[in-house]
Amino acid sequence: MRTEDALAAAMPPGRPVNLSRRGMFAAAGAGLFLGLALPARTPRAQGSAAAALRHATKVNAYLRIAPDGKIHLQNPFVEGGQGIDSAVAQIVAEELDADPAGFVVACAPPGEDFRVMQGGNVRFTGGSFSVRSSFAHFRTLGATARAMLIEAAATRLALPATALTTEPGRVVHRESARALTYGELAEAAAALTPPVNVPLKDPAAFRVIGRRVPRFDVRAKSTGKVTYGIDVKVEGMLLAAVVHAPRAGAQPAAVTNEAALRALPGVHSVHRLPGAVAVAADTWWHAKKAVEQAQVAWQALAGPVMAEDFSPAAMLDRLKAAAGTPGNTAEEAGDLRVALAGAARVIEAEYDAPYLAHAQMEPPSATARFNDDGTLDVWVPNQAPDFFLATAARVAQLEPAKVRIHSPPLGGFFGRHFAYGSANAHPQAILLAKATGRPVKVIWSREEEFARDAYRPLTFATFRAGLDVVGDVVALQAAGYGEGPMTRHFGAASLGNPPVDASIMEGLTGKPYRFAAKRVEFVPVPHPPGVNLGFWRSVGHSMNDFFFESFLDEIAHAANKDPFAFRMALLAHSERHRTLLNAVAELSGGWRRGPFQAPDGTRRARGVAMASPFGSEVATIAEASVKDGEVVVHDVWVAIDPGRIVNPRTIEEQVQSAVAIGLSSALAEEVLFERGEVTTRNFDTYQVMRRDRMPRVHVRIVESGAPMGGVGEPGTPGVPPAVANAVFALTGQRMRSLPFSKTRLSGS
Amino acid sequence: MIEMNVNGTVHRLDVEDDTPLLWVLREQLGLTGTKYGCGVAQCGACTVLVDGEAMRSCSLPAEAAAGRTITTIEAIEDHPVGRRVVEAWVEAQAPQCGYCQSGQVMAATALLAATPKPTPEEVGAAMTNICRCGTYNAIARAIGLAAERA
């Protein structure tokens, strides 16, 4: 099962979903997040097209056409740079027959009508799922709205609807050369009952879908005009800053200098929260200055506290100690034992990858306001408003119907803004608003964010391959170890039977290569509850495709085969994958591994890797050299096959972005701990890639016509292995432990 | 009282001397287009022009900004080079999440105001702000477009 499917499936109807299991509870300590549950959903009918379009004719919930012709669209997905506001407008515009530039898109509030995924029962922005999960929904919505506008025009003109057609933004009667704008018709159209089964356009006639429509928000974002969560302003609000316990799990027993803090400029009040201390003040700067001076007695009041000897190295040792433990079968073909026993040669390798932070540029914030009528407004960056509503209601001890969640545009997310218990700021804002009787905006400093993010888990994988006498692979075994965000936030019961955590295993599973005998297994090993775990751009793929595609190169090397030809041979059964490999080779000017001398005199080589993330297929080639012991990546070529597409320009941009974060993760990123405390707490120690290391990125989109796949994440996982494989071709050094900065490279 | 000229208006501000300019702009003047990213002059999201020079406002105390002329993203289109930079940014469709882009636009404006036709090395030296969306190539393209039109 893929992560996005597992995520959706983890929210089944008929039983409450515990969003926050032992880890969150233990880390939060005070029981604030215990029993966090969503109410049961209406039964879902998976696989039924009708059910998938359950909300697709609710035109008035989604669309409001103003008299001036502006089309206001409620988007179930949140915009965070991936271009989803423009994409949904583009899809609706196609069937509605409107100019996409005339749309005004806002993130929809929580609620039934906007759960467009998984048979109309689930809503979140993630898993590169947005466009592909809502493509049919938004086409149907647009077509239904168009039919209603035509019907309204027919009444107005006293003509049969069949005599009318549309041009962008208006209904026309060609014979009499009469036309009514959508703005003129909107009110009457909105009063009609939406028709069902309105036919959709023949894709061959698309004039908006498939076009390089500009994203809507680019000018506002180039002039500082976008209001992010951190910019939200509410009348009468206090600003709050927090410091969390140095070691997660500890609780503030007392603030011993509280009186002195309250005497500082602008300070309103000092508060103890689950696992944190807060100061509320007239400005955030005053609050931050004060809270950093707080003298706090941290105690283990409830639940475990991060062990003082915890470190990533200790965690990796724990995972390595599990090597060889029989795991839960994730994939199996043939008889591995027999095949390995009969192999002429067996090669083995171990790989690992560190904890990663999301490091989105906008630090977390949340604003809460209790209203006189007993309701609560919460403004919080989030990828899943219904989840946040449930948590907000729980913390506020209000009926969910009394809570409104506002979802501002995200200053980057990459998986950061799911409901992660102690990693979310909105419970703090709600508790502080309650305590002070004023609206409160909490902002986390960058240091608090790095210390309390929900990290990509540190992971470990083992591989074994059996080769026959001519170097063909007769057996492949892979195992992934650890605990992923799926286990952590949705519980072992959500992992299926046998339990397999997709957020740890995808990328070891789902590879397109065919092996006569294969076994892929999951070995569960928990991380400490004080280390929060999260979904990080491309999730399990972000490390596993590095592991797998690097090991595949190791096999090719052992068999004395070219890694490109070797992959081609393993893909003899799949024309789609061979086409993609050929596409990336052609894009790069033809496959050549090197080493070779570049025109600038540097010695370079190329590596290749494939990935099958989020319903799309990707082939990546990277060209690298070595300078001063470090890798320099010059060019990355990516061929991506998302099956069918909506906006090629957005796809190219998302691949650029995905390549950047993929390379960044491989070069130097890692969250470090000392004595149970996070030590990488700002951009000086947590190294995200800067402009000087950004390679040229070349993108080719291959539209195979396969079912639509994702776009935002798939460009990421192929990059680390393509670079590592290039480095091996260049230096003979095989990097098996991320990030690359840990390995001093030879040669130049 | 600290006096400074922000976007053409002189403000007299009752703030402590050590208050970073970033928070003066955001919390005293309501100019939230300038962003808080790291607080330690690492990421550049808070970049503004101080007497025409790109500076990281999170690490500039208010007293150091006293008597100086500050330009923020809110006034960028009143700046002749800034206007050209914004148009190039839009054409190259540089922003993704957009959070770092105020600072990127300010840094590019300072660069191109001082060096209308920068070499790649000069661009590299001036454009050190972090973009987690990885829009670096689009930013480079935008700077190229803006420089072409100088």
C-alpha cells in the first residue's frame, strides 16, 4: 500500500480514528491529546465512480459567480507553492467554459462537502494526491455549473437549452447573436437543482487543461502581499512565544522567576503549557525576549522523558541490532531461500538515512479567538482542516460545530502541517486564549521549530542479492527497519495484516524491476516517544529509493554491467519504464556514464536512478564532479510520467523544487541530538541547500496515458541515488549513509 | 524615541533600542511583507533596503536603523529597479510558496541597483537567501531578465 492510500485508509468509517497515539500522548504529557478522535464517517463505497463524485454536483458549495463575472472557488486543498489553486481553477474552467484567469480561489472551511478523496470521505493536502484525486470531481463540478447557467439562460431567453451553447464566460444563442454573461445568470442558476450525469468534454477538445496557465498568486508573492498564518492579525490579540522542554516529555513544574518576567516590557502573563512555557505580551518580540529568560523547573511529571543518552547514533545502533530479525512480508515472489542457496554469488549491503526536518521557511504559528457567542476561530497552517478542527474542539472542550478553522496559504509545507500532536502550535494558542481571555497568536521561533518538528524518521535497510554465473539477479531480499509516521500517528492497527508501515517501506516496495525470487520485509522498531515522526516530501521514497537504486548499482557493478543497460534488462516487461529511461537518456544527450572530462576541465560522471512514487514514474540522471572532497552536482535530468497532466509548467516547476529538496537532503541535512536534546536548531547548523549548490535541472514530461499520478513529490527520490551512483562511477566510493557530507570523497 | 524613514514616511517609534528592525516593521508599522525566517541572519527572508543596501532586518537593532532610510517590499514597485525586478519575477514565475520571495526580491533589487549587469559571480555573492522550495533557477532567470532590461 502506498502512503497516500494508507493515510486515506487510516480514516475508515464506523470507528473513531485515534490521530495521536502513544507518542504524542507521552510527549505532550498532560493528556491534552489523548483520545483525539474524528467522528465516524458515512460508509464509503470505494471504487465506485458515483461515490467518488459524491460532492461533485454541490455547485453552490464550491462556486459563486459574482455579477462582475469573477468566479469564486472553494478549494478543498491548501496552496503552499504547488500551484493547486490554479490547477483546480484550470480544471473547473475547462468544463465550465471560463477563463481560468477570472477565478478567485480560497481554501475551503472544514466540512463534509469538501471531502473529495476516497469516495468522498476524506480530505487532506498531501501524498501528491490533490489533482489526481479531484480531477473527475472538478470536471463534473464545472460541467454541472455550466449546465445550470445554460438552463438559467434558456429560461431568461425563452429558448430550449439545446439551442444554447457557451463561450468563455457567457451563454450564447448563435442564431440570434444574443449572449448573457455568467455574472448575469449566476443568481438564477444558483437557484436551480443541479442536474446529474452531465456529459463531460472529450479530452481531445480540451483548451485549458494541458496549457501552461500561469499560477495566480505569483505577483502577490513577488510584492509581499500574501497573508500567511504568521501574518494574521486579530483585533485585541496578544502575541505569545514559547520555549519547549530541552528534552521532550519533561513538563514545567514551575517558572521560578515568573514575577521578574511579568515586570519585563510589554509582558502580559506567563503560562505553563504541556511540555512548554509561554509568555503572552503586546508584541512577539517582547514575548520572545521574556520567555527566553524564563527559569523553568522541568520535571518528568507524566510519561517518559527523552533519555539523556539518546542520539541518532544510538538509534541507528538499535535499528542495526534488529538486522536479520524476520520481518513482516511486504512483497514476495518465488522462493528466496532456494534461489539464494543456488546463487553463484551473493552480495550484501546496509544503508541508513538520518532524521530530517521540514525546514519550511515559515515558522509555525496559530491564532485563536474565543467569541462572545461561544464559538472559536482558529487560524493555523494546516494540510487537513477536518483533523485540525477535531483537535481544536478537543483542546477547547467545545462541540466541533462551534469551531471554525481558517487555513491560510502555507509558507512551505513538505508534510510539516499535518496533525502531529505536540508538533502543532494551535493547541497552545487555544489554551492561551482561554487563559488570558484574549485572542492569542503563538509564533514558534526557528529554534523551537527545529526542536519540535515531526521529523522524517531515521531509517536503516539491509539488502542481499543472489547472482548466477553470468551475473543475472536470481534473488533479491530487502528489509526496512524502524517506525514511520503511519505507525506513530495512526497506530499499528492501520498497517494492515501483516503490519507493513508504508511510510517506512515504499521505495523498497513498488519497484518496477522483475526478479525471479524476491522478498521485501518490514521490521518494526519503535523510535522514542519524544521524537515526533512526520511525513516528509516523498515520505518513504525519500530514503528508500536512495537505498534501493544505490544497491542496484552495486549489483550491476558486481555483475560487471553498465547500470543503465542493467536497468533496461530488468524492465524488459515494461514498455512504460523503458520509454521513460530512454526519454531521460535522450534528454541528457544520450547515456554516458563516464568518467569523462568536461569542457571546463573537471572530471565528471553520471548516475541513473528510477522511482515509482505517488502513482507517477520517474527516471533521473545526475552529472557530478568532486571538489575539495565534496560532491558538486552540475546537471540533473528528469523524465516524469504522471500518466496525464493538467499544467506542464507547474509540473516542471514542481520537479525543479523536488530536485532541490532531494539534493539538499542528500548533501548535508540531518537533525542531531546531544544528551536527548536537539542541537541543530537553526539554518547555521541544519544545512539546507543554498543557491550555490543548485544544479541545472532539465525536465521532460512523458504523458503515457496511464492513470493520473502525483506531481509534487515524485521528482525528489531519484536525485540522491542518481548523484550517489555518479559519485561511485567517478571515485569508486559507495556512499551508504546519508548525508553525503559524512563521506570525504577522493579524486577530483 | 527612534526616528527612521520607512518607505518615504518618517516614523518616530517608541521601541527599545535592541528591538530588531524586522519586528519594528512587522509589529509597530504593520508591514508584514517582510518575513521572519530564522532570526539570526541566515536565511534572508527579512531582507530590506537600508540606505539602498540589502540588510537582514532580523539582526539589525532599531537603534542602528535610526536616521536611516528603509525600503521594504511594500514599496518595491515605487523603486525603479524594484519595479523591474518584480516584473521579471512575475514573468519567470519565480515564487512557489512565496515566503522567502520578499527577501529575494529585495536582495535582487539591491544587487541590480548597484550592478545593473552583474556577472554570475556577482549574482552568487549577492543572492544568498535560502529558498526551501528550491526556486533558485527561476530566481536566476528572473535576475537575468531584469538585468537585460536595465
